Amino acid sequence: MSLSRLLPAFAVALFVLPLGGCATGNSPTAPSTTTSSPSAASQVSARDRDYQQALLACLQDAGWDVEIDTDGGIYVPGGIPNAQFSDYLEAAATCEEPLNASIPQLADLSPGQWSEQYGLEVATAECLRAAGIDVPAAPSEQSFIERYQGSEPWTSYGFVGAVDESTWARLNSSCPQPAL
């Protein structure tokens, strides 16, 4: 399982999403997102969908045959020929630059946003436990924030481990990864 699948969408948006369009083959690059409440989940999902749709349209306008898979990741059906990979990376970077300008950075998060992210992780951990995943108790909110800003972030999906694609899809459908 790829690192991008283990990080919550929040971390992906902050750290990995600039590489999101860089997948080869049929590998999804961006995990699904959600929150603990249906109305908030719809807002986050819509924001993620808007980002992916804008990235998809830009890459297609640049001449790339790209699609969005069921996990929300962008991929090139059949893969990218090695000789064209650097061109694809350049196109993805060009397309993502204006989109990434609206993504909050860790240093810009307010205490309220950190608290919200913590609550989303706790709710996701509870959902994963109900789905049979052994997720330990979350650290304190202060510890969560310190670890998230450091080199060892605590994320509920970090405890999922290696699972097959159908299990991954089922978990992301019933317990989508949190994102602000």
C-alpha cells in the first residue's frame, strides 16, 4: 500500500497532493475524504471533488488522457511511457500550482482548525474500530497537534495496515479519511 493511502487526506492536501497527478498506471493518488458529520462530509467531499475535477480538466487540456478512479485518484489508463514521464510531471505541477494556493498550510491553521482535525481523527478512529480495525486510543489533543507538526503524526488510518483493494474501498466508503 502506498504512503499516500496511509496518510489522511488532510496530510495529503498539505504534503502529498502537489504530487497527486504524478501516478503511473492505475494507482490512485489521493485518498477519499470526509468528516464526522454528514453535512461537513459533503462540504469536504465537494471541495476534494472540485480540486480533482479542476486538475483532471487541466491535465486533459494539456493533452493527457487521465481519469479519476473510484478512490478519487487521478491516473493515466495504461500508464505513462518513461520517455513522457518528465513531461507529465511538468504538466501536473503547472496544473496544481494555482489549485494548491488555496490549500491551508500547517503553519496557517488556527487552534480551532487543529481542534477540528483532532475531532475528525478521533471520530474516524471510532469508525475504524467498529469496522474491526485495531486502532489504539488517540493521544491527547495537545500531543496530537505536536506529533502532527513533527515527524510522527498520529492518524487513524496509519493503523489500517496492508489490506486488499476491496477492503480499502470499503473502509474509505464507511470511514472516509478526515480532512479540513
